[in-house]
Amino acid sequence: MPPITYAHLKSGVIFGDVVNDEYIYMPASELGSKVPLCVFEKGSEREDLSLDAAVQKIERLSLRPVVHPRLGKNSCE
């Protein structure tokens, strides 16, 4: 698991692909949790992912830090 991607998710960075309407982020409510979950959004669908699964999906889909249409640049602000 790439440590930079892990650290970015833990700090609230939102990864995504604006063209395909795909976003992965860790909600602020999950910070400090022993087993944090991340959210994968595609269109109007939402799915919870483990932190490891979120990082793998970010790498596989080549997602980059983006501005979320509702949350902005950071999910923790």
C-alpha cells in the first residue's frame, strides 16, 4: 500500500475522476477510528470500502486529488 496515498486519505484529501464522476475519500467521522472506512462514490451510488481497498482502487483507477462537487477539496473541513 503506497504510504503517501494512505496519508492523504487520512488527512481528508479527496481522490477522484471528475469526467467519470468517481470519488474516494475518508469522511471526517472516520478519523481516529481503529478500523476506518472510506467512501467510493460513482454517480449517485455510494459504497463503503476498507482503507486498504480504497488505496487499491485509487491506484487501479489512477485517481488523483480533485475538488468534490459537494465536499470541496478536503472531506475534513
